[in-house]
Amino acid sequence: MFQKSQNSQRLTGESPIRPCLPLETISNARDLGGLAGARGRRVRHGKLFRSGNPALASAADLDRLHALGLDMVIDFRSAGEKSPAEAAFGERFRWVPAPVLEGSMAMDVLMPRLRASTPAQMHAFMLGVYRDFPVRYRDAFGGFLRNAEAGGTLYYHCTAGKDRTGFASLLLLFALGVAQDDIVANYLESNHWNRRFNEEALARFGAMGLRPEVVMPLLEVRPEYLEASMSAMDLAYGGVEVFLADGLGVDAGRLRGHYLED
């Protein structure tokens, strides 16, 4: 099971906010470096990065990404969430698709759901999404971790860098021995770093006649969402650790050798 940290406030998102990457046009971009992992060894800086979609970033931000020396960029979005304007990003970076929620996050699918739902129904929808992550999308997340086992400098993202990216971070950080409270705190930071992204999204949805209270369950991260994923792993495998080892075949020792400081 998860290792608990001493600061229980982190489960409510009250821990100090860690700094974001100095990027102007990419939302929710963060280095996982510095988090305390197994046996007190910290995650290496400059090796593991998470963010929202970087593919339409400014030229200056793309140069900043290039300077990170990325070996691979993993994209959890499906083809229907991408635009032709993003093609140039794939010419500059090794951009690997690992689609999760294929078809269910495209706007032509989301809009009818949002129009027909109450806030409680959208909240329940998101709980279902998170329960599906370790079950329906095991192969995609397993592929992500196998890529991480190569030990390269890894950058991974979805659209807002919070749900699919958040669950991927849960798996990766758990394998590295990071405490539960720290994993949840890292997850909840998306609400802080996506504040402007969410305000702009609310304005767009509002112009379409959608109420903010219906849209917010889709835009926010909430502790119970991540708990739904953990409960699904408990039910199907007996815990996150067993899911990683038996469900995904992850070599946690190899990951720790690559990504934890000596």
C-alpha cells in the first residue's frame, strides 16, 4: 500500500505549491524532480516532466522544451482531440501516441453530455472515467511505464495535464516510492496551475449556454477521482503495488535506478 507522509494536510491540497516550468503558453507544466521517493532518495530533476498539451506552444516555449533534452514525449490524447496545426511538433520531438479515453473526450461527444447532465451526473461521469483508467486502458499506461523503464528524459501530457496525466503520475510516482500524500498533493496542484486554462474554458462553455457548475467537475481534479482509480486497482488486483507488478509487469527497481538520486 501507499507510504504515508507525516503531513496529512496534503490530502486536502493544502501543501505548498511547487514551482511550475517557466513556460508561457503550455499549461500545467511541471518537473517531478525533488519529490521524496523510496528510502528518502529524491526524484531526479530534469528527467520527468508532465504538462497539458504542448503541441501548439509558442516558438520560444518549444525552444525551451528542446533545451530539456527530451528523449520522448508521450501523448495520452486520442486522434480526435488533435488538430492538423500540431503536426510541426511531431517533426521536432519524438512524439509517441498512447491514446486513453479514445472518442469520449472529443468535443462532439462531450457537448451533448454536458448539455444533458447535472453537476452530480458529471461528477459521477468523472468517477467512472477514473475507474476505467486501470481497467480499460491498462495497455496504454503499461506502455507508458515500459517507455519510462528505458531511463530517458520523459515528457508526458494530455489536454490539460490533469486526468490521464494525473493517473500516469500516480503510477509512476508510486513505483518510485513516493508517499501517498505527496502523490495526491502533486495531483491536486493541477487546480492551481490550470486556473487560467479553466477560466478560459468556462468562458467558452458559457458562450455555448453551459452552466459553470456543470462544467467544473470536468475541469477540476478532486481527491475522490484519484481514489476511484485506487479503489478499482484494489478491487481488481489487491492494490496499486500488485497492479504495477502483476497487471503491468513494471520493474520498480529499474525505474528507481533511473529516476531516483543516489
